[in-house]
Amino acid sequence: MLLVAVVLVGLYLMGVRRLDRGRPGRRWPAGRTAAFVSGVAVLLFATCSGLARYDDVLFSLHTAQHVLLGMVAPLLLVLGDPITLALQAAHRPVQVVLVRWLRHPLVALGTHPVFAWVLFGGTLFGLYFSPLFERSLVDPTVHQAVHLHFLAAGTLFCLVAVGHDAGPRRLGSPARLLFVLIAVPFHAFLGLAVLNARDHPLGGGVYEAVNRAWGSTVAADQAVAAGILWGVGDLFGLVVGGIVLARWIAEDARHQAQEDRLLDRARATA
């Protein structure tokens, strides 16, 4: 993952440098660069820190890892607008390939609001309340595949919600805000479901077999995990909704200013 992170950040910074050199007087927004680099840093923390080392020891660390991979990192990466950067900074042959890829039917399906919402909303339920969860704790290949799925599902959700390049479909601001808000209660339901399953701990066959003399009981740790899913999930929804709302307000302000300028010109020539 460290190698992947270095490559991603290196390509992004190369694109920024190329774009800035080709546009005298205009620079790629530093905030987008900071968001993308932070997103890659979150990926590294989730996969190369103690979270990854102990995700099969404590369920709470496992859920924290999945929240970072499925919510925090995708949001930061999407806010970095890497697709926009690639389309503007890449050489012509690469741009042609990217445009064709963005118009591909699979991209249209993946960025369809209903598909992206169902995939994002059903991912955690589908993992934690199925035999796949314990399998992912003991099979490294399945474990990594689950991580990739979380990252992909979160990225598709964020592309539809706040992305500038959501493929063939782009929702208006009101639809984006509704798209995000209807996802907010989902994590509360999931947190309650995990909390109510303490009598039959999720992944109990693995976590109860761990010989450790530290940390809380399996049931108490699952309660912490439920709180992470509920609290961070709701906070994520509110943050994304706030971004959509702020952009909506700014867009209306720009339109109003444009209309005011047109009226002023009309009056000046009358």
C-alpha cells in the first residue's frame, strides 16, 4: 500500500505541476491537492497502522478501519478532483482514453444514484450480517477484497454526492442534497443492529478465540463498534450534506450576480 500511495501522490503532483506550467497566472487549487494527499494518507493509516495489525483482534478497530476506507478516504480523494486534473493535465492520447472510459456503460451504472446509494448503504449490512465477515477475518485475500469494495463503494457514493466528474450523470444540487440526507439515518439503523447483536457477537468465533489479557470483553467492544458506525456514519452524512449545501448557496450567489450584471448592462444601454 505504501508503494501505491507513493505512485498516486506522485502522479497527482506531476499533474498539478504540468497544469500550472501550462496555464500562466492560473494555479490548481491548493485545497484540492491537500484533500487528495490527505485521502491517500488516510488509506495508509487504515491499512498500514495498528488498525490493520489488530483488526482481527478487536471488532471496534475493524469498524474504525472500514469507516476510514469507506467514508473518510473516499470523500477526501473525490474532493481532490483527480479525474478533472487528469483530463486537464494529461497528454491528448490519455485524455481520449479517459473520456471514453467516462462514457462507458459500466461507469454510467456505477455512478447511477440508485446503484451508488444501494451499494454504499448495503455494504456494511451485507458484510457484518453474513458469513463473509468471519471469512474476511481469517482469509487475507478476502480481507483485501473487502477493503477494495469498501473503497469503491464509498468513492462512487462521494462522486455522485460531491464529485465534479460523476460520469454521464450529474445531479443538481437539490437532488444531491436529498441523495445524501436519505443516507444519514442508515448508519443509525446499522449501529442499533450491531448493538442489539451483542448477545451473539459478530465475528465471535474469531474474536473470542483471541488470547489477550487487555481490552474490553467481546460484547463491550461490539458496543463501541456500534457507536463508531452510528456516530461517524451520521457525521459523515452531515459533512457531505454541508458541502453540497454550501456549493448550492455559492452557485445561487453566482447566478444572482450574473443576472445583476446583465440587468445593469441593460439599464446602461437603455
